[in-house]
Amino acid sequence: MDMLNDPALKAFQNEVRAFLDANLTDTLRAAAARATSVFIDPAVTLPWQRILNAHGWAAPDWPAEFGGPGWDEIQRYIFAAECARAGAPGLAPMGLKMVAPVIMHYGTPDQRAHYLPRILSGEDYWCQGFSEPGAGSDLASLQLRATPDCADYILNGSKIWTTHAHFANRMFALVRTSTEGKAQAGISFLLLDMATPGISVEPIRTLAGDHEFNQVFFDDVRVPQANRLGAENEGWSVAKHLLTFERGGKYAPGLIGRLERLRARADLDPVMRARADREAIGLQALQALELKAMRGVGGSTALYASALKIMGTEAAQRIDVLACDVGGPAAWADADGQMPADLAVAVPRYLNDRAASIYAGSNEIQRDLIARIVLD
């Protein structure tokens, strides 16, 4: 934790704070405060992304050669922490944080030159086509078939729980290109245009009342084989590379920001304040582990990715419960919208975050992965 006190990093922190003070509007803060999910509507996130992109800060994790700021891990962490404390809306991760790194790693020069600038600018807004009605945590059982036909694949099947597919103009998807051998060996990774004929999107309403998820249907959809990322039937390796970015992450900065706003409430009674203090201590431990992971100390990338996914999502769920308890019965019936924003969205956020320990590989699966890594 001492690394955060380096004078050069303090100067960088002050630079970020000054930028946020000058550019983060009250309108954007208010919209972020009312968000019930980590996936905020693009009507909010894209204007903020454009502001960041104009300053060269839209993709903190990207290397400079691809348009990122070229920051090191600790600078990226400080930036995330300051954005969270300022109440900035989080940007959609599917493009900037998930598909972009695999395009950088597996993409051809033409694919990189085409997609990466469009991801930075927000011109391309992505969704993730992984889960299917019969393939969730057991992702290798996916059945969306991609049949070769001349220079194309013809896709038939469906994807489910597809976040923001109703907004997206692009999808990255795992498809079945072979039924020979092990299930993982017959999967390919495709980049799709959502305007392609034969793609239809049906909404799935959550218990929180949000339209975040969708089911996407493919009916004889033609996709150029040139849109494949990596070799045919080797999409499983591409997906595993991507999942290290989806599962691992910087959970502590955002959660610390949320908890600080909750702890600052003057009406917290001693019991609630004690609960908040316990969570604050837990977040300090989570932050220390995230900083340790950045330095590559004590474990593999895969081990940290699974451990941080478990700890981060379960901490978020406990903070959700705390916020609901602070709001009390009124949090469940804020019909007139008069409650402070953090409490007004406490219940929908609680309901939405029930999925946090399931998506990106359930936490039970993550514990199995940790056990295998340690025992090996």
C-alpha cells in the first residue's frame, strides 16, 4: 500500500482530480448515481467516453501504440479510484476492456487498424455472445453453429443473457465450427455486425425491472470468415484470454467510492456504522490484494483473476444489503423518487447484483479453478 504515497503518483492523482473537477458534469454524476448496474446505458457512458477520449484517457489499460495513455498498473488503479470517488459513470467494458485486448493479441493488422479506433471513439458499441440457453457456466457445451460456406460462415442458433445487445452494433461471439473431438476444440471466435440480416434481439427484463439482458437469435446469418479472430476451432484459447480481463479487475476503487458515500450519511445509526466500518476494512484488504496482483507477487494471473472476482462480487453484494438496510422499508417503495440517489437505487441494485456472483463464471466455478491451480 505504501506505493500509493509516492510523490510522482501523488502528482498524477492531483492531475486526475483536476481533470475530473473540470470535465465531469453534475448531469453525468447524477446519471451515474441513479445507475442500478455496472452496465450503464450508452446515452450516459458514450458522452463521457468522448470527453475522456479527447484527452487520451478513454482506455487506461491500452498501451500507447494502440491509442491508450501508456500508464502503468498503479496509475490505472489511481485513475479508477479517483473516477469512482468523483462519481463518474463507468464505461461499457465489452469493447474497451474485453474484446479490445484480444483483438490486440490475436487480431490481424487489418483487424486492429479497423476495430480499435472505432472502439476508442465509441463508434462501435459491443455486446458479448457467449452464454446460450444450454450453455452457461458449462460454456464449452455451446451449440450456435457456424457452417462454412465459401468465404462465409452461416450461423444458426441463439445467445442469451446478452447484455446491451439492444444497443450494440457489434458482437464478439463464440460459435461451434466443429463437433469432432473435445467440445472446447470445435469453437471459434467471431466478430459480428449486429445489422446483419437474420439477427434478431428479444428483451429479457430482470427482477429489478431493468432491460439489460437479451436473447439474440441467428437465422441463416452470414458472417465473413475474415471476421474470425484467431484460427478456426481455436476460439477457446481466445475466450480464456478474454476471461482473464472479465474476471480479474479493479473492484475495490468503485466499491470504496460507493461505501464512502454511504458512510458519509449523517443519519447512520451505530449498528449500521459498525457494519459499514467492517466492510471498509474488508475493502482495504481487497485493495491490498489487487495491488499485490498488479505486482505479480504470490500467484498466477489466473489465480488472482478468480480470487478477485469472488471477493469483489461478494463484497458488492454485502454493500448492496447494507444500503437496503440503511434505506429501510422506504427503499423498497420509493415511488415518488424523493430518496437520495444512493438509497433510491439500493433495491434495484441489490436485485441486479444477485447475478454478479454468477456471470463471468459463477463463484463456485471460480473456487474450483482456484483449487485446481493450487493443487497442480
